[in-house]
Amino acid sequence: MSKVAGQKLPNALIKIVDLLVESRIRIDAMEQSLVKTNPVVYELYLGAIENLQTQKTAKVNRVLKQFRDQ
């Protein structure tokens, strides 16, 4: 039973990584078309992504701090 369970986790991780890679490829393709069709909107998009990354970093740090404080 544990052998089967052990095999399911790596398979699930492989699927997750595959989906992440596929998503990244699609995002890169959309970014390239956005750069070529509307550079001004692309700059706004980059600003939005930067803000989201900052928010994510703050949330991750907050959660890590909670774990350290426990």
C-alpha cells in the first residue's frame, strides 16, 4: 500500500510541474504578442506583475514569521 501511495505523489508532482511549465510557455507567448501589438499595455502589465510579486512576498514572509513565532 505504501509503495502505491509513494508512487502517486511523484506522479502528482510531475503533473503539477508539467502544468506549470505549460502555463509559463503560454504566458511567455502571450507576453511576446502583447509586446508586439501594444507596448504601452505591456508596460502596465509588467507593473501589475511587479505589484503582485511584492504582495506575494509580503504574504509569504508573514506566514513564515507566524511559523517561526510558534
